[in-house]
Amino acid sequence: MYRLLLIDQNPLRAERLTEYLRRRSLDVTTTASIEEAVDELQRRTLSYELVFVIASGLPEHWLAVLKRLKRACRRSVLFHRPLFLFVSNRKCNPQLRLRIERMGVRYVRQQ
């Protein structure tokens, strides 16, 4: 079973998405804060295959957050590095999208 960390500050959307993903046999942990997500990623006992970041607001503000999350994975003693998916409801400029993707994070615009 794949372990997924879902980071979403909207509790209703996070709950709906968590239920949807669990029906597809994913083990989902949900966090609403970045601090909590960083703690989860640095834990020594759990490893995640996927990290979904559901962004509200401008994608530019989330670039620093993505860097923190990626850094937290590098600080973990586990050798496994999860795949990152960044979902935003706002369109970002091509330069920012390129910076996000160069970090190893897949960018998706929510319609």
C-alpha cells in the first residue's frame, strides 16, 4: 500500500480528497500546516511515496514552502525520497513553473 502525505489548508477539500484516495487503497496522512508536514517528513519511522501539496493562493509564495519540504526529506534518515505533486488553482508563469519542476516537483493546475 502506498503512503501519501496530503498537505491542504482547506479541511473540507482535504477530507473529501482523503476519502477518495483511501477508496483507491492509498494510506493517507493529512496535515493542514507546513510545520506539521515537515515533522511528518522528518520522522524516522514513516516514509511516504507521494507528497501532495494543495496550494491556496499564489504559487510564488509556495516556492519557499516546497524547498522546506524537500529539505525535510533530505534530513530524514530514511533513504527513500517521495515524489511531489504541487496542485494550484492559480496559473503560474512559465519561469516559476520551470523552477518548481527543476526542484523535482510536478506542477498541476487545478481547473
